[in-house]
Amino acid sequence: MIPLPRWRQWLPPLALILYGLILILGNIRGMGEQLLPDASDKHLHALAYGGLSALLFVGLRAPVVYRTLGIIALIAALGAVDECIQTLMPHRQADPMDWAADVLGSTAVCAVLATLRVCMPGRLRRWWRGHGHGHRQHQKRTGPRTRTGTGTGTGTGTAAHR
């Protein structure tokens, strides 16, 4: 398996750090209203957990379907933990609709990124993985060109068979 480019390897740990910040800042009274005064609570939940999903989607390596389903399941669990923590705060209340907004934000972001990933042309895919600009490196050949591993092993095939 080809390793991820170095910058993508840091995205999942960054997502976990941001999740910790979401838990801390989200439980401070009035913090959401100060960050985005015109946004509803549900929009903030979808935005925060959608952002976490984007970091995880780009930073993890797995087939698109498994990656998408795994991230949505993880975000559902993290959102449930967030709502359970809110029950411990005197000024907060757990709301199943907040959890639904978390999962909806994650699902929307993963759907867009999965669609882009599947529709991405091969050259752009190679660039995204960090394999240069889509150009193959050719090795310099020395000596006569012969086929190995096929036929009788004598290497005396015609030019049409090479």
C-alpha cells in the first residue's frame, strides 16, 4: 500500500484535537453565540462535525465506501458522547436533534467528498496522493530489450511478439 503524503497523516490527530476543543468550547456558556451570532445551534453542530468528517476523510486511507461509513459511525459516536457530556453541565441540555445535526453534517460532507473522490480523474488522483504531477519516471534502459518469463525462455521471439 502506498503511504499517504506527510501532510495528510496529521489530519486525523488534528481532528481529535479539534474534537477536544469542540467539547471544551461547546460547554462554555454563550460561546456558540459569540463565534457565529446568526447561526442556529443545529448549524453549529453540523458545521463542527462536518469539519471533523472532512479532516478524517482526507486523512484516512481506506476504500471510499468503508471510509465514508466508518467516519459517519465515528461521528455518530462522538456526537453521542458530546450530548452525554452536556447532561452533566448545569446550563446545557442534551438534545437528540443536536446529535442528528452532527450526523447529518458528517453525512453531507462525506457524500460530497466521496463523490469528488470517485469522479476524480487519474492524473489528479496521483497528484492528490503525493506522487508528483502525474508523470511516470522512466528508467534508462541499457542493452537489448528481451522478454523474460514467457515462451520457451530462449528470448528469440520476433519483433511483433515483444
